Amino acid sequence: MYGRDVKEETTVGGFWDEGKRYMHIVVVGLNNKTAPVAIREQFSFGEQEIVDAMIALREEKSIFESVILSTCNRTELYVVTDQLHTGRYYTKRFLANWFDLEMDQFTPYLSIREGEEAIRHLFRVTSGLDSMIIGETQILGQVKSSFFRAQENGTTGTVFNKLFKEAVTLAKRAHTDTQIGEMSVSVSSAAVALAQEMYSSLDDKQVVVVGAGETGELTTLNLFEAGAKQIAVFNRTESKAKAVADKFKGRAHSIREIACGLLDADILISSTGAKEAVIAYDDVAAAQLLRRERPLLLIDIAVPRDIDPAVRALPGVHLFDVDDLNGIVNKNLAARLIEAEKIEIKIDEAIQEFQTWLVTLGVVPIMNELRARALHIQEETMESLERKLDHLSDRDKKVIGKHMKSIINQMLREPIDYIKDAAAQPDANTRINQFVETFGLNVDVPDAEPETEEAEAMSAKAPLRALMR
């Protein structure tokens, strides 16, 4: 039941950022799995307000970066915070204030994920694995749009700029490398796939769509994207038929003219909400007689059925109903789940790579100081050479300077690789301190534990790698 057993999926740990702050990635949200539509619709951010909302969320206490994802099935707030408890609280308080609701009214419906679980969730959402229709690609565009708008308005920083770009890249690769998006798992898309299977191309086929409701419009969209160029939409209210047909360069007709529509049709897909059949046996029989039994594909995705099932016996008529399509959908859904497992493996790999990158953020100041120290030595040496060898031409100086920098870069490669690797080891702080002392760097090394209330719950000797889990 909605509102029950919605746990806060927490993971102890975070990461040191470049500013020597101990940070956490958190996502607070609700979706079709945690809340009914009556609750979700209260938390919908409009197109014109979402930028202002992300800016306002970014200004909340302990929030350093923010991205808001708002779709018909989910509202999720992604934040980077320096304190878990404070970050969670002020994110929830932001929702309460923005939508003028009491916090306890919606808290039972929230799902809260932190650390690795938050990263995994974003990767699964962007790849379509957390969608109602598993593997769908619409959510990828929605995530990209939210991220780009956040980036353009300065609510993201080093962490989310990296994380969201990785999520988008992963999702694109997942859909390219697997077949998860090639198998229809909605009845309307399965109907179009069936038409494509019967006719190798829809370009030159006369297609009739009966019904201009949500399913009818989606069917028309799928047909149009599949290459159909000659689409006629029939509906009881002709103005509704025209509203749909105009979107896809089609023609609109009243359903009273369906007998004429049958004469030219190669494919007819029907999805009205009528209580009785709208396409009678006699109409199809008469049309087939005039058509000289030319093949006619009829796909009935309505419940109750729109097409008299008796037409199945007519010569040249191929009739499929929703039960026939459900078989295709279930088969394809099983195949998608197999493909989804392949994507989960890619997600595991991407999480590991991202966490490795996060670990190195804490040693960026050390690497920068080491480079700066080496370049300072190079500059002093170069100045000394120029004083002692005043006959050098500008070209000679340029060549010598270039080679000196090359030597420095080669000598720094192993120390920099070492410090990156050291940051992920159990004895990270000991290694890092030794590194800083060895090279005489003027850099403060963060303690193994962050000075936050979360630190009290952690081991007194927690290594930097443990903090990253």
C-alpha cells in the first residue's frame, strides 16, 4: 500500500571535496511506487517554476548543489550536502514550504537514498530501469533537460556536473549496447510493431486510427514515428480527431464515415471507449467485397472490443485483439528484463568508476600543490639558465622550457598516480600524511572522520575508503 514500508535507504559515508568539506549525495523524492497520483500531483513543478525551485533549494542550509527532476510519475530532489541529517531535513522542509504543506502529510510517501544508493538510483532512473515501462527512453531526455537547466542556472557544481553527465552517457550506452528498447511493451506500440511485421514498410500504407483519446494519440504517434505518412484519424467528435491528426500531418474524419475509411485502409487500429462495437461485420464485409479481398489488417486494442470478432472469418482480413497483443507484450517484457540485467552490470561498473573519482577529490589540493611546487622549481631553474646563458635565442628558451616541463610531467606521473591510489586504501590518511611530509607540501590533510554529527556513528578509525562506501 502507498505510504507504507517506504524506507530511507541510507549508507554511512560520503567524500571529501576539493574544499576539504565532507559531503554526501542525497536524493529525496516520491514516485508511482511510493505514492498514489493524488499525492504525486501535489508535488509537480511546472515548467516555468522549476528553475526558481532549484535555485531556492540550492540556497537552503547545508545544500551545496541541487537538481530537481519532475515528471508525471516522479518528483525527485538531488542534493549535495555537508551534513546528512541537516540536508535531509532542509530538503523536506523545502518541499513543505514550496507546496504549502505540513511535512508529516507527505513524509510517509518519501523515499530517501544516500551515497551509493543515491548514485545507483540516478543511474537506474536515467537508463529507464525504474520506469513503469522498463527501458523507456523518455526519462533520459527529462533527466538531461533538468540537469542542463540546473547547470545553466548555477545550482550544480563539480560533483553533479560529473555525476549527471556520467548518468546520461551510461543511459545512452545502455540503450545502444543492448536491445532493451527494441521490444514493444505497451499495447499501442505492440500494435504498431505487429503492423510493421506484416508490412516491411509503412511508408506507402493507408493507416486508419479509430479513437482520438490518449491511447489513440499515442498509437498515432507510434505509427508516425514508424514511418507512416498516410494516417486518417476517426472519432465521434471530429474536432478531437482533427486535434490529433494535425499533429502528425494526418486527416480527420467523423466515425460515421468509417465505412468509407475501410475501403482504402491497409491497416486499421481501433481504441475507442465505446461500450459496443463501432466497426460492424457488415461494414467490413461490404468493404472487402469492393476491395476484392485485398489484405486488411485490423488491430483492436479496445476493451470492450471495437471490432466485431466475426470479421476474422472474412477473406483477406487479419484481426488481432488485445489478448493477442498481450502475449507479444509479455514475451517482450521478459526479454527486456534479460537486457535490464546487462544494464545493471554496467551500472555497477559506472558506480565503481564514479566513486573512484570521488575519492580523488579529497587529494586534488595535494596534487595541485605538488604541481605548483614543481612548476615553481622549473621557473626558478629557467630564470637561472637565462641569466647564465644570455646568448640563448627566444626559440632556444622555448625549446628548453618545453623539455623541462615534459621532464616534470613525467616525474610527477607516478607520485600523482600513487596519491590517487592511496586515497582509496584502508590506511589512506597515514599514506597521504607521509606523502605530504615527503614532498614538503604546505597542505592540510583532512582527518579520517568528518566533524559532523554523523561522525559519531562511525568508527573512530574509519579509513577514507570506508567513508566512500
